[in-house]
Amino acid sequence: MVEGQIIQLPLVLLLAALLLLALLSLLAVKVLKSAFVGKQTAQKEPDWSVPVVDADAEGTSLFHRWDVRFKLVALLGFAFLVVATRSPEAAMIALLLSFSTVLVAQQPVYRSLKRLLAMSGFLGMFLLVMPLTVVTHPEDILLVFSGLEFLPFNLRGLQLALAIVGKACAVALLMEPLLATASLARTVEGLTRLGVPEKVAQMILLAHRYIFVFLEEARRMKTGMQVRGFKPRTSTETLQVMGNFLGMLFVRSFERTHRVYAAMQSRGYRGRFPAPFYFKVTAGDWLHAGVWLLLGIGLLVFDRLGAA
């Protein structure tokens, strides 16, 4: 192993830092969960049959008025350019831009934070594993704690982990302005206008619509099993019951697909959905798309010049 610059630190400093990090993480999770619970109790009981991805499709923000085709190309292109960056500084700038996008698009901040909270467990592993496993270079700075000399903490690995986490969070935050500011049907229609096969678009719409129906069916069956006294245990009887549960869910889902297809045919479905959305391109659509792509290119240039 190539030796880098070693800095000796007492073990108690590491323990104090881990304890502080754990307390801050628990506090953040508790605050976010309380905010989510308060938000959900303040609302009416949601309709399980209606997908919620495009719950805020009606609005007056810039992203709501933006042509969905330009929005898809610009934001996805910006996301790809963000992923191509390498430095944590560029990742943090992209994260700030994405968060400001959520505010400009008038999207609920709690929903975006909930998305990040769902990713936190997976992304947290990078912050722990990469500083301990990255290959050491001669210019690296290694933190060595007393009693743990065999486990040096590489600050360059921490920088790489921060870059990955920042880019992942930035791309995740972009999904709210991208998907929630237009109806899913309009977004999918925009995809077909950009060259996505129409069959794929139909599969996306049907899968997104009826996965909620199947989840509700599974919930009802689970409630029925619990009312009859079923309690999961580590036994062969539990495996048999769960096997019957999955089989019955599959049969009911299969039967429902036939009923849905027959209903679609009776309403005139002949292999394609009607496309009631008429797209009208304006100069603002071109301007907004150009601004976002230029921001992504500028971020990539800043990252490369900083690395040089």
C-alpha cells in the first residue's frame, strides 16, 4: 500500500464524532417523521385508486407551463451532466440548484425530503465504506485513530463519497419538478413524441395505474387473514398460508386484467390510447431548455477546470 500523509488522532475524538452524528441523524429522522405524520393527518384519507406521482400537476409555476418534451430533454440532460461531474464542490452546487428547482416548481418540500430520507440508508454506506477502502495515493491525507492503526480513514475517499451522495440527491430532487408538474398521461405522451415506442408508454401508464389497485387488493387480503387470527411464524404452516396468499393474489390480478381489457375494448380501445394533448412550442420553452443545458455544461466545465 502506498503511504500518504498520516495524522494521528485520539480514539475518543472518533467516538465523540460518531455519537454526535448518530444523535443528529436520530433528531433529523424524528423531525422529518413528525412533519410527515402531521401533514398526512391534516389531509383527507387518500384515494388508493388514484396514483399520486402527478398529484400537483395543476399549477402556475414555470415548470407547469413548460412544454413537457423540452422539460424531459432539459432536466434529464442536466441530470446526466451532473452525474458526469467528479468533485464534491460541483455536486453540492448541483444539489443547491435541484433544491431551488423544487421551490420554483412549487412542490411540497416535505415530499422531496421524504424521498431523500428513503435513500439515506443506502447512501450512508458510501460515507462509511469508501474512506476505509479507497486505494491510497501518495498525496492522500490519512486519519489514524489510536488503537485503530490498521484502519486508516482516507479523506480523499470521503470526498469521493460526498460527490456520489451529492449527485444522487441532486438527481432525486429533480424528479419532483420533472414528474409532478404535469399529468402522467401528458408526460408519457411527451415521451412518445420524443421517440419512445407507444407500447412502452401504454405499459407505463397501465402499470402505474393498476399497481395501486393490486396493492390495495393485497392489503384487503392481509386484513382478512389477520381478522381470522393469522399470525406469521417461522413454521411450515405460515409458508403454506403465504403461498396460498400469493397464489390467490396472482389469480385475482390475472382475472382483473381480463376485465380491464374487456372494459377498454368496449370503450373503443384498438391498440392505442387517444392523445388529447396538443403541444405548442413557444420561445420560452427553447429558452428554458437552453438555460438548463448550459447550466449542466457550465457545471461540468467548472468540475473539469477545478480538477485540472
